[in-house]
Amino acid sequence: MTQWLIRLFVKDSANTGSASVRSAYADLACITGIVCNVLLFAGKFLVGTLFGSVAITADAMNNLSDASSNIVSLAGFRLGARPADEKHPFGHARYEYLAGLAVSVMILVIGVELLKESALKVLQPTPVSFGWLSAGVLVASIAVKLWMSLFNHRIGVLIDSETLRATAADARNDVISTAAVLAASIAAKLSGIDRLDGLAGVAVALFILYSGIGLVRDTLDPILGAAPDPALIERIERKVLSYPGVLGIHDMMLHDYGPGNRLVSFHVEMPAGADVLQSHDTIDTIEKDLMREEGLIATIHYDPVVTDDAHVNELRAFLEEETARLEPEAAVHDLRIVPGPSHTNVVFDCAVPPDYLSGKDRRAARLAAALREAVKKKWPDHFCVIRMESNYGAAKLRLETDENLSPE
């Protein structure tokens, strides 16, 4: 069924990197969701009203909220596909994230209303009629929602859409909630305890609220600037380090302007003695390859590294070993020395996890102090000047204490 719909409505479906193909996939997923959810709502609402089941009616309202969510998602995809303009040079793809947030809030509102109605039914239970028609509608709903979950997940993976992945998760949750309603309806019929219907409605409402809170969190993350996917960071690092002449990579920052609109910047360390034009050509190649293979607009800063100074190499190796021993998540880079008649300044940056740089966290300060002490113990006339910074080059902190500064 899924493959048939893709062949029917998505031209050149294999070319998922194309903006028009991506939009066609999104339209197919959203419109299919609207149609299926409206039909499920109509069937459940009719059965729930006829047989007086608040649990089935609550499940129907959940399907209506899903249809509304599909409409908002469709609008988000359409707005997000608008081209870049003078006021929005990086495009409008973040509309998808805003659409996801709107959908999550709608789910929370529906959940609150259903919880109020179901709680009233628990306090004031009324007889519930349940028959084969009710059971048939709920079983059909479970089957349709299971297919919708698989359908949205597949398309979400194909076009790398968090909105559709969230829709798939929501459909999967609907399978669980509808199964609970079916079980409660059968139990109420067999036991004669009408309050079970209201309790099932409460359970469904709470489940909707729980899912809504999770979706709000997930959709807020990219808007607020969540940390990049570690797998993507590792792929970038491995890719960059595979080029000839590249010794290291640091100060990486990745900005997400929506699906298909990501910018990355970082520093690459290359031998200072190498041909400058050759190093520049390598950097150009890296930028082009990252765009072609990862869809990333890359800006790369060239850091020349002295590789023919034995003492600098010894210092670098010593500091890297000490840093790995003291704090495995930290990394040293941009090391240079400034020798003088009475002392030598050892200047370098140390990247640490972002939370190490918060006002109350002293781990960055303790690490800097330990590195200064280790260097001073091995080379008494060496003094470290350390700049502590975030792993991704944001929120930098210079530790301006007397211990950082070399004596006059």
C-alpha cells in the first residue's frame, strides 16, 4: 500500500535530496493522515454517541486532533518550502519546527478536555452499550493506525523529517490507547461496571497528555538550539581527518535552520610548513564534499600547526595525555609557546562539555588548574595561559586568574 501510494503521487521518488520531491512526500503523508483520521473520527464518534461510551468518544476526539495536527503539519511543510529571500537568507524551513510545536500544544489542549470529561464520567457513571459494531470500529482503528505509524515513519526517514517521525510515534501511541479502550469496553460489558468506561477515558487522556508533553519537548529542541546529533559530528570529524595534510579538527559549530538548511563551521589544523595553496585547495575540497554528501554549508578556518619543533611536539603530547587522563571529554588544541629569558608561556585552548562552563560548575577551573600544575611540575619555568571553551565553540570563557598569567 505504501509503495503504491509513493509510486502514484511522488514523481522521481528516489531523488529525496530534491526540494520538490521532499514536498511531494510531505504532501502525501499529511493528506493521507487527514483522510484517515477524519474517517476514524467519524466512525468512532458515531459509535461512541450511539452507545454512550465516553472512552470511544474520547478516542474519536484524539483522532480529530490528529487530523488537525496533519493540517498544521501540511501548512508547516508548505511554508517551510518557500525559497530564501532578503529577510530570510537561510530559507523558511524552520516553519516545520513551528508546525510541530503547534501540533504538540493542540494535543495537550485535547488531552486536558478529555481528562475533564472522563473524570466526570468516573464520578457519575452511566450505562454503556457495547456490541460487535463498537468492537469492529475499534479493531479497524487499530489496524489503520498501525499502518499509519509505519507509513509516516518510512517517509520521515526517507526525507529526514522530525515532524513525520513524531506523527509516526503519535500513531503508534494511538494503537496502544485504542487497544486500552477496546479492552475496557469489553470488561465493562462483561462485568457490568460502567465506571470502567470513564476510567479508560481517563487513561487515554493521561496518555495523550504524556505524549503531548514529550512532543513539545522534542519540537522545542531544534528551535532552542539542541546539540547536534553525535553521529553526524563523528561523521564530519572522520571525513575531515581523512584528507591529506589534516592533523586535527576543533571549534565545530553547527546551526540548524530547518531540514536541508544546516551550516557548519570549524577549524582544521594543518602543517605550518606545507604549501599554503595546497592547504587552501584541500579546504575547498572538504567544503564541497560536505555539501554534496551531508548537505552542509561549511565554513572552515585554517590553523597552521608547527610540526618541526621537538619541544612543541613534546608539550602537545604531554598535555593531550594529561587532559585525557584528567577529563576524557576534554581536548587541547591551538598550542603555541612564547619563550622568554626568564620564563616560557604555553598558550592553548581547552574544549570541554558546555555544562562545565556554567557559573556554578567548577570542573573547567579544576581542569585548568591541574594542567597548569602538571606543566609547571615538569617544566618549572613554563606557565600556562589557557582559554577554556565549549566543545562546539560557543559560550567561551577565559579563565583570567592570577594563576593564568605569567609573572613579570
